[in-house]
Amino acid sequence: MSPITLYTWQTPNGIKASITLEELGLQYKVESIDISTNVQKEDWFLKINPNGRIPALLDGGQRVFESGAIMLYLTDKYDQDRKISYAPGTPEYVEQLSWLMFQMGGIGPMQGQANHFRLYASARSDYGIKRYMDETKRLYSVLESRLKESPYLAGDKYTIADIASYSWLRNVPVSLEIDLSQWPAVHKWVGEIEKREAVKRGADVPKSSATPEQKAERYRNARARIDAMTNSDKH
Ligand SMILES: N[C@@H](CCC(=O)N[C@@H](CS)C(=O)NCC(=O)O)C(=O)O
């Protein structure tokens, strides 16, 4: 019986953890946390992640929360062959850490706000949509500058730094209607990563019964709901 339990939902932060587990070939149990029902705010869950968000992980008695911390924990402990990580203490490890934090502090929060204003807000704010869409695209340009000079974010090897940003970019053509071909190196990198079998498996955790077309339809409906509102910004 595997000691690892992943508490997750099929979101960009959630799949960072499941793709990492799949890449490492680790056995793990999945506990589905449907975030639309706020299970993640219940007392039992807050003992695993006091921040009340997914993903979170238990490895025996050890809790780990924050997707970046989960990725580092798993590779530090289980990636002795350095399949998807660089060894601590090396210059490449520092580069990997830097790009991982770039995703955690930049792409995740900014694109998360773009998703909120463009898809889920209760009032329409053209200012909010523009601010966070522009910032998301600016961050993609930073990825582009790196991927023009290096095949992967931390260097010559695919690592958790790539998994972290890939997990946020993979779906944006469908969700936010962002055409990734504006950034050719990013576009190529996304295309390569999505072919990996471990990525395909990890991106479908917890398993969803919705087809890609049904998922696209949900995003179209979400955008149409915002578009139908009157802009609420004060002028
Ligand atoms: N910085 C956290 C962010 C986690 C996060 O925002 N998770 C979202 C799903 S992608 C969530 O749980 N949302 C539900 C909520 O905010 O209650 C991480 O990287 O793990």
C-alpha cells in the first residue's frame, strides 16, 4: 500500500503534482477534492493544508502543501536518478528553483487572476481583464526569451520547472483564447511536453468524464456570461 496520498482536483496547480508523481513512476492514492463544493475549507482538510487549497499531499506522516513545495519534496526525496530534477547544490538546481518560483509567484497568481476576471467574476471589469491578460502575456514573453536560448527552462533537461509552467499554459488556447504561436519557442516546448505519456496521465487526475469539447463549451459559456455583462469599472 502506497504511503502517498494526493488531495487534488483537475486544475493547473493540481496537475503539477500528479504529473510529477507520474514522471517519477510513484504509486499514489488520489483523493478527489471538488473545489466547487468547498471541501478544501473543511477542518479535516485544513489540517493537511492550512491554506485551504489544492493540491496537498500526505507521505506517511508528512504533510506537504503548495504545489511548488510538493514538486521539490518529491524530487528531493524520490528522484535520486535525477530524471526530472537537478541535484541540490548545482548551478542547474538554482536555475530550476528560479524558474519554479517564477511560475509560483508570477504565472500562477497572474493567470489565476486573468481566469477570474475573464471567466468567473461576478461583475465585469474590463480593467481587471486587461491588466491580468496583459501581465500573463508579458510573463509568456519571459518564457519565450529563455526558451529561445535553452531547450528547457532549467537547462538541457526537462524538469519540474517545465512541468510547473506547462501545467498553466497547456489549456490557455481553449480557456483564455490565447494563441501560443505568438511565442514560437513556447509553442514548440508546450507541444513537446504534451506528448509525454506521464504528462497525459498526470493531466487527467482526478479522471474527468468530460470530453475536450464539453470542457471547451464550459469555457465558451463562461466567457459569454462575462461578455453579456455591462462593464462595472468606475470612470
Ligand atoms: N499557491 C498554491 C495555489 C493553490 C490554488 O490556488 N489552488 C486552487 C486550484 S488551482 C484552489 O484550490 N482553489 C480553490 C479555492 O481557492 O478555494 C499552490 O501552488 O499550490
